Amino acid sequence: MKVAEGSLASGEAAAPAAAARRSTSRLTFALAAFAGAAASLATERGAWAWLRARDAAAAGASVRVGPSRAASALGELSAAEVRRVATWATTAKGFLAVRGGDDFESPWLSGPSAVELFAPPKQDALAYLDGRTDVAPPRYARITAAVPREHAAVEYKIGPLQSAEADWTMEELERVPFTKRPTEPGADLRLAGPLLEAELAALGAELLEATFGPVFPAFDTHDPREGAAAPMMQNDPLSPKGTRRDLYGYSWTPPKQKTRRNVEATWVHPCVEINHWFGTSRPSFEIL
């Protein structure tokens, strides 16, 4: 292939110029990068200097965080509010604080959410949060009570909590069948204990310990150094109308000396599961 002499000469002459341009571009890029890094460093130093100045100015001054509008309108009940509502419900309205042993007739505050916040109407909360009013919506509590005489679990609205207890009112909100009351480890589990131990005995120590180790306190061969299998209960929402089913799943808990460092082991080592159903009010049980 023939190449014109003039074209070759111009290409040779252009090569040093292109190289010079590339060198200039690399130098420009390097300078820009250096300038950017210097600016970033200066900004970072300035930020740290500002923080140090702020800390120095605040030295000796206490930092205070005031209540927010969101907390005032929608914040969950404080421990003091829960105690106040529970005390009023038990003294003024005759509810038991917990299920009363063999007393299956008196109503009691039921479940782990027996006393909690009753959320205000949405429009009232938004008006306060948006600043369209400076008056916070009144705070009310929602209590859940098991009422055997009425064969129901009932939710009530109590308040307003800003007022004195003498001015409080209690309004029924909703009720469900008594068999659908909240699951209560301190009540149902205590009643089911003998049945659970009988079911474990039916399965046999040999089978259970060969599978999970000597971790079942129901057996004489239990070794506390190996931890313990404890029942954890949950309500069965699919139980038929008129019956109450509780599901008991045993989980392994590490020995006490290891629990603080290995709490999560309780939730990742499931053992055996046992299902029972409960009668409507009296403690009559059968194995599924």
C-alpha cells in the first residue's frame, strides 16, 4: 500500500503535539484531583473545628431534649400511666390484675397488652402534628379484660388521662368470644403444665434425651449443666369456634452461666411441639 509522503510527514509532525496534549491532560487531571482532595481535607478539618468549637461552647451546659408533638399525641403509655390505669381498673371497676388462681368467675386484665395507648382520631392527631392547633388530642388507654361471666374478652377505652381519675369514663369498644382471649403464659401455661409433663412422659425420656440431650426438667435425668427445654406458647387463631387451642413449642435455653452471652440460642434450637385445646372457661383439657 502506498502512502503519500505529505501525509506521512504531517502524521510524524502531529505525534509530538498529541503526546504533549495527553501529558497536559494528565497533569490537569492530577492538579484537579489534588485540588479536590485539598478542598475535601479543608472541609473536613473545618467541620471538626466547628464541632470542637461547638463542644467547647457547650462545655458545662446540660443538653436537654424536650417532649415532641408526636410523643404527646401518639407516644405509647409510660410506665406511670400504665400503673395508673391498671390501679384504677382494679380498684374502681373490680378487675383483677392477673388471673386469680382458681377463681374463674372474676374478670381480669388479660394478656401482655392488657393496658396500652388508645390512638386518637387521625384528623385530630394530624391537626396537632401539622401545627394547625396547639391543643394536643386527649390521651386515652385501651384495656383488654377477660370476662368469664359474659363469656367474652372485652376491650375498653379509659380516660382522658390528663384528667383526674374521678373524671375518667370507661367505654366498651369491642368484644370477642372468651375462648379467643389473649394468650397468657402466667395462666394458661400454669394450667397446662401437668398435661405437658404427662405428654412428655408418654413420649419417654429415652427418645427425647437421645434426640435433644438431658435438657427436660420433667425427667429425673435432667442435667442443668446442659441447659433446659422450656415450653413457649402461642394462641392458635385457627381453632374452631367455641374451643381454645394453645400451641406449645419447646425451645432449648442455655445454662445460666452462658445465657448472657448466648441468649439467641433459645430461639434457634427448637425441640418438640405439643398442642392442646382448652374448654370455654373451666380448665378442662384434652390432647389433640
